[in-house]
Amino acid sequence: MAKTALVTGILGQDGPYLAKFLLGKGYKVYGMVRRYSNPNFDNLDFLGITKKVEYVEGDMTDESSLITNIKNIQPDEVYNLAAQSFVGGSWHQAKLTTEINALGVLYLLNAIKLFSPTTKFYQASTSEMFGLGNTNGYQDENTCFHPRSPYGISKVYAYWTTVNFRESYGLFTCNGILFNHESPIRGIQFVTRKITDGVAKIKKGLADKLYLGNLEAKRDWGFAGDYVEAMHLMLQQEKPGDYVVGTGESHSVQEFVELAFKYVGLDNWRNYVVTDPRYKRPAEIHELKAKTDKVKKILGWQPKMPFEELVKTMVEADLKRYEH
Ligand code: NAP
Ligand code: G4F
């Protein structure tokens, strides 16, 4: 019989890539969506799978909706990708961020514990939990957490709740501690997509400036399509565990900007980029860089798309969007 997976956050960036990957493996995929007067299926459309997913309604802040979904579906696997995932916005909506990202995970795990305890659970943890923490310039599974935003703090709660349900109740729960991963369907507020969209608009004569915050921050950027494979692998192991997933390379925002402008033949990016204090954060993380020995050794996973190709793929997709 086909395996069943419930994916929360199905309309975001990772949800569609994961759903496509699972459908390719023969899974029946349920996607949880919030009630909206006008839901947006663009990302699933982009990957051509909108009609292949079965949708159920639910909200991470509404425990009863999570219970109903777990009870009805009895999924083999739950991938919890739902979150208020924008770090910059988390200072303005700290309570909401905490309710969705932290308490929502407690509700979902409780529902699994009570109504479907053999379900395997994946939690979308993040390198933002490390914040200032590092081990010789890298972050791995043993690096201390020192989050720098309400988002990072909410994810630390969710991380430990995931570990605690494993240790207290014997549930199969895993944390994927993923470093930044991007794609042509990355949300427009995140810096990579903001840059590639801005570059495309400038190239097409639709804008003349791109307003950005801290250009010096460094991130470990990979491709979302590669990272969902690691999520799936975690739940196929004999034992549950927590894994750092990244490329092991870090690049500055400025490097991303330079490559993106260069790709469209605009060599002097300084003519277009304006630094705007509105996009600077109250507390910044200067550099994140993954040490990925564990995920390579145990899951046999490694990233496939190099940084330059990621930039190029995103710029090309945005140029195409403005051709219509
Ligand atoms: P994303 O594009 O922001 O997608 C998040 C999804 O969560 C959206 O579909 C959103 O629904 C849904 N959501 C938000 N609040 C909800 C609620 N109250 N109830 C139900 N659903 C809700 O994020 P992503 O980039 O795909 O990331 C997926 C997950 O991985 C997130 O948990 C994120 O924190 C984590 N993560 C991401 C990265 C990364 O670099 N992308 C790295 C590490 C960890 P709507 O579409 O209705 O708004
Ligand atoms: O693209 P960002 O907003 O991503 P950030 O904050 O690293 O968070 C993303 O990755 C995390 C994993 O580490 C996820 F957990 C999280 O959900 C999200 O997906 O910002 C990247 C860097 C930051 O240092 C920021 O200050 O870019 C800098 N930046 C400079 N100018 C900007 C801008 N960020 C944004 N969003 N917009 C700017 O104009």
C-alpha cells in the first residue's frame, strides 16, 4: 500500500518541492492549508503538482484542527514545514511567531502522541537557532544555541519539544537543522529572491534601484530541491535523530548581489543597490556555515547545486516571469 504523508506549510517554498519528491516516490500526499478567502497555489503550480495533492484545512494555532487531521489521516509521516518563517518580521509579530512556530509544534506532537503514535515526525528546525553559537567557525549538531530573533527562539522551543517527545514517549521524531535554502519559488521578502526579482526588474526597465539592508551578512545557501531529500531520508532511518543540513560554504549578501547583476550583464551593481536602514535587524547573525559530517555519513546526503548555479537559476526564473 502507498505510504501517506501529511505536509504542513504546503503552499510555501519547501512544501511543493517535498510534495513533488514524495509523489515521485509513490506517496499519497496530504497538504495542510490555512483557511483563506483566496489561497495561493502559485508555488505548487510552478512545480506542476497542484492537482496531485489532497488538501485538508488546518492552522498550527488551532489544536483541534491538528487533532482532526491526524485522527482522520493516520499518516505514516508528518513533515511540519508550517511556520512564520520570516526572521525580519518576527520582531514585529513575536507572539504570533511563537504561537505558530513553538506552541503549534507542541499541539501537533500531542495530536500524534494521542491519536497516531506510530506516525514519524519531521520538524523544520533551522540554523537560526545557532545565532551567535559556533564551533571553530562552523555549526554542527553539538554547537550551542544562541538565537538572535523571536523566530530563532521559537524554533529552539520546537526543537527541544521534538527531542522531548522522542525521549519521553518514544515517538519517532527528527529535527532537520537546515541552513538557508532557496529556489525560484522562494518568498519575495527573503534576500535572495528579493535580489533576483530586483535584478530582473532593473534589467527589464521596470525599476531602477534595489533597496537592501546588511550586505556583509554571510549565509550558507543551498537549493531547496536538494534539501527536501534529506528531510525524507531522516524518516527512513532505523532510529530517529537530529541532523545539520547545509553546503559547508558561506557567501555574503554582497557576493550574491554581484553575481546576480553580473549574470544579466550589469557589471556595476553599485549603480543600482541602495542600503536602506529599514532592512537592518535589531540583532544580526553575521555568519552561518554548516558542518555536515553527520548527514553525509549517516544519510549519505550531499547538496548537488553549487552557489553560482543557484543564483543563475533564480535570476533566469525571475527574468522569465517579467517576459509575460
Ligand atoms: P515558507 O515559504 O515561509 O512557508 C511556510 C508555510 O507555513 C506557508 O505555506 C504558510 O502558509 C504556512 N503557515 C504559516 N503560518 C501557518 C499557520 N498558522 N498554520 C498553518 N500553516 C501556516 O517557508 P519555507 O522556506 O518553505 O520553510 C519551510 C520550513 O522550514 C519553515 O518552518 C521554516 O521556518 C523552516 N526553515 C526554512 C529554511 C529556509 O532557508 N527556507 C531554513 C531552515 C528552516 P501560507 O502560505 O498560508 O502563508
Ligand atoms: O533572506 P533572509 O531574510 O534569511 P534569514 O534571516 O537568514 O532566514 C532564512 O533562513 C533561515 C535559516 O538560517 C530560516 F530559518 C528562515 O526561516 C529563513 O528562511 O536574510 C538573510 C541575510 C540576513 O543577514 C539579512 O539581514 O540577508 C540580510 N539582508 C540584507 N538585506 C536582508 C536584506 N534580508 C532581507 N530579508 N531583506 C533585505 O533587504
